[in-house]
Amino acid sequence: MRLSMRRNPRVHMPNRWGIPKKIEDEIRARDKRCVFCHISMKRPSRAKGASDATIEHFNNDGPLTKKYNVAICCRGCNSSKRTKKLLAWFKTPYCRKRRIDENTVAKPVKEYLRRTH
């Protein structure tokens, strides 16, 4: 029997990373503030402001669709972090100025760090 490579039509992928809708909904419900700088989040709009909610992957090498590797952060933090590893990013002027480090971040980030370091 040949397996089909087509997506399951019942699984909705609302984002460009292929994160299932259920997981995206769960992280959006969990993360009401940026997981790094703690500013209040707003849903993305046509205006691209610093407080827009963005999907952040703690490890850009993956897995990109696993809940433990994904959180919501502000566009400012996401743009600053880019593809840097978390511990290296915490040492940047952006984080130092905002007092962002492994002790000040939200629970999902701390859990990811415990899991991987």
C-alpha cells in the first residue's frame, strides 16, 4: 500500500511554519505577554509595531512544530534574537538594556532552557 504525501485536510495550518492550529491556539492562550520582555501582546495587524505578537522558535534548527520550542514574543524581541541561541542572545546589548536573561524570562523559556541545557 502506497502512503499519500498529501496533508490531512482536517489539519489547518494557520502559519508559515506548519504549526498545527491547536498548538498555535494553545501558545497564544498561554502567552499573553512577550515571553522575554513581558510587554502586553496584541494580535498581528497590518501595522507592524514592536508590540505585535510573533511566533518565536527558541531553537531555529527545530523542531519547529513542537510546543516546547515555540512561544509568543513581541516583534522587537523576535527581530533582535533572529537566529541567535538564547544564551548568546541574553548577552547582547538589546537584552542587557532590557534586563532580559535566563532569570527574568517567562516560564516557557525557562522550561525550554531546563530541557536543553
